Amino acid sequence: MPRFIYANIEEGVFKATAQIEKYDIATQGKIKAAIKNGTTAVFEQAIRNAPMSATGNLKKGIKMETNTNYSYASGVVKSTAPHSHLVEFGSRKRLVYPVRRKAMLINGRFVRGYINNGAMPKKPFLRPAMDKERPGIEESIKKVLQ
């Protein structure tokens, strides 16, 4: 189940990016460049914040997109790893049980039945990246508009 983290940028900055066609070509280019630079900064910060696992799939799964070809400008940083929402938001207590056998091997011992595996603590990496870079993005777009 995908969950989304939104930027919640200031209303004036949002309107400038949502109604970009009302500005001249030079201003549009500067706004698009500011959005692309801000999205890149959030992307790089998210990769730095993501915890490193044995496979590295969480860091490899972080992707970035910028949409500047339409009548609006936006940037998206997302994680395509299937377990990224569990790392970002954590999980409640989990039960583990053998699927095809009567017992499962845990820490060198065979265990039968259900095992309470505990809750997975949250280790957010996308939200802190956005929170850290949001003021810079807003400030650069405000400079363009003034």
C-alpha cells in the first residue's frame, strides 16, 4: 500500500509553480531550474539519510522525476523499494510463522508455531530530506519571482 509524503510548500510558491504559464519565458526557465535543483537536493539528501542494508535496495530504489514540460512545474522524489514504507513509517507488532513446514529455524534453533517478532521502529529518510531542503527551494523560487 503506497503512502505519500507531500512537501506542503508555501501557498505563494505553490501558485507560482502551478500557474507557471502566466510568467515570461525567462522567469519560467528560472522557476523550472529552481525546482529541478531543489528536487535534486532532496534526492541526494534522501539517499544520504536512507539506512544501508545488506543488499542496498533501499538506496538503489530512490528515484527522482521533474515535470517541467507542462503548464505546471513539479518535482517528485520516491522510493520504489517494496519495503520503503516500512522503513519510513515503521510497523506494528508482527507474527512470523512457518509457511510450508511445521517449524522454522531461528538463531540456530527450530521453533514451532507463531513467533511475535516485535514492532519495527521507524527510520524516516524521505520526510527529513524534504524538511531540510524545503526552505531552500522556497527561497530560490521567491528570489526568481522578485
